[in-house]
Amino acid sequence: MKLAAFALIPALAFGWQPPAPNPAQVAATEADRQQMLDQLKITSLRKGADGRNKDAPNYANYDESKANPYPQLPDPLVMNNGKRVTSAKQWWDQRRPEIVELFDREIYGRMPKVTPKVKWEVTKTVTENDVVVKTLVGHVDNSAYPAVTADIQLVLGTPANATGPVPVILEFGFPGRPAPWQQQVLAKGWGYAVIAPNSIQADNGAGLRAGIIGLVNKGQYRKPDDWGALRAWGWGASRALDYFETDKAVDAKRVGLEGHSRYGKATAVAFADDPRFAIAFVSSSGEGGLKLHRRNWGELVENVAAANEYHWMAGNFLKYAADPLKWSDLPVDSHELVALCAPRPVFISAGSLEQGDGWVDAKGSFLAGAGAGPVYRLLGKKDMGTSEFPPIETGLMDGDVSFRQHTGGHTPAPNWPVFINFAERYLTVKARR
């Protein structure tokens, strides 16, 4: 079976776009994806939504009356044996591990039990405008398979006049690229950091036999439950947090994580995986992130199973884009990913349909946050306080799970000040006492 290498998708759906793939990369991606389909014995996949051509028969749905073909979500507080969770101990000891196993096996893939050590090197330190900026490289130990190398790129900026360790917001993004949010966190007396996901794992299927995934697999193809790029990027963020724990300028217990679009997906996964992160800002994460998989709105499961995105996920995820399985056969949904973040605070963000962010399904992400409410309440925290989708620009900011849809497009920028105000409740020294 020959499958199209790259499905037609809206350019705005993922923010930054990588350079156009060369023919060799396309061929390697097709070969990798076909190898996975063969392992799964899948001969054809359903077509994803077309986000550009309104006349296409598979044009993306933006009609709320058609958005919920599978309204029944898995109950995060009902165990696999049908028994209801009634205590925090049951959640931590029994139910949460069940949910983790399902996400590991079917959605994002398993992080290897043993991963290489990372040795951090500060390659440059400069002080500009009262900010100490360190450029770092995390050298991943490749002694087990020297044919693959990985060097994680990271930048850390902290106030030069700080009298002690400060909170830091870590972004999945592009080190060395100045952004207004960095000045906004510095104005609070916090630091900022930016990690380059592509230096951890390439953002394409051709790269799955390289990067950290290829290094651990010694250049071999993945198995259906091996980790994908989202989990690999999260692994890299955790290694940055390892470094922060050694840097006297950083309060490593007050490190937040932010990402937008595909990196919003990675933020949600990384935050659920690593309880050391204090707070998360998940922006426009869409399908494969916090959008409910069972929602027919914009980006679909089938889109993420396409050749330009499948590498983000476990191979097993592709099964749910192939008949006879449907989205409703997924054993978990994204509200349970939010639940795995509990009891820590999460801010869920999206832009407007009118300005080009409809693809990510703001309401689908809101519903995931609302659906995690029972777990937050069980653990003594506050949920969103409503299951009714709020008007645009109306933030639900009083709970430990929060949500705001802004009137801008596919960007986190309008919600950065909102997130910083939300985070201040948790990251100030006074709030910790």
C-alpha cells in the first residue's frame, strides 16, 4: 500500500512550519510509516479532515451539532474492573497507574525504562540588560550506539539582580529567538528558558531511527508501543529540569512548562509524565494534545495518523484511524491526560475560529479540562467550576484547572499575561508558605 506522504493541512494549524522535506526524507518517512502499518496489519487508513478546501467532501467540521458522535467519555474514577475510586490513595495506587498504562500502550508510547545520561555544558554566558543568559548543550551519552548523536539545545535567562533562586518558565521553542513573554516573566522577577525539541528528536518520521528514539533503539524501527516524538520531547524537557536542579540561579521546585500547537501537545504529555514541573501552560494543542479524541471538530485522529504527524504518537495510535476501530474504541481520552496532571495547576488556552484557530478545537480542550474535574476534587483541589463552555475572552481562572479562549489566532501571545497572573498564585514564595 502506498500512502500519500503529507496530508493537506492548514498552515496555521501548527504555527512554525519546518522546511519542505526533501525527496529522501519523504521516502524514509513513507518507509518507516509503512513498516509500522505492516506490524499492525493495517492495509488502509481513513482519510483525515481537510482544513482548507470548503468544497471537499471531508472538509473539517465546525458545526457543534455534529461535533459529538461519541458523547460518552471514559470515567477517570472507574477502574478497569468496574469499581469506583473513592479515595486519593486508590487514585495514586490503583487507578492512576491503569490510566498511565493505557496512554503508554495506545497513545504516546512507552518511555524506555533506561535512557542515556545527559551531560550539560554551559557554552556561553552573557549579561545583557540585567539578565544573565546561559547557552547550554546537553550531550546525550551515545556510548551504547555511537552511530547516533544527540545534543540538546537550551537557553536560560535569569535576572542578574536576583538575591536567590527564581522561578523559571521553560518553553518548547527556538533558543535564541527573543519573544515578548520572556520580558513579561522577567518583569515578575522570574527567569525564562527555551529548549529546542528538534535537537532532542526530529519532527518527522524519517528521523525516528535517529535522535533519542533512534539512539535507544540502536537505529532500528519502533515497535507499536514504543514512544513517539511528543514523549521524546518531554523526556528532553525533564533533562533540562535535571540541569535546573544543579543551577543555583533556578528554584527547580518552581519551574513551569509552556508549549504551543505541536509543542502544546508535548507540554501536556511532559507535564503529566514528570511531577517535578510545577505548572503548565498548554496552548492550542489540538488533536493528540488536550482536544478530546472523540470530538468531530477540526483536526481528527485520522489527521494525526497521517504521514506528517504519526511520528508524534505510538504506532498503536494508528489503529484508531483504521476500520473496524473508531475513536470511541480508544480506552482513554484527553480529559484523563489532564487528570494525570492533578493536583498541579494547568492553564488550557486556545484562539478563535474566526482568526484561524478553529482547527485545534477550543471547546474540545475545555471539555477535557472539565472532565478532569472529579480527579482534582478528589485530591482536594478546585476544578473549573462549570461544564458550560464560556464566552470568548472569559477566563475560568479560579480553579487549579483553568481555561481561556482569546480572540486572536493560532498564537499563545494574548494569553501570556493571563497565564502569568494565574501562575503567580503558585510560583511566588509567599504562595508556597
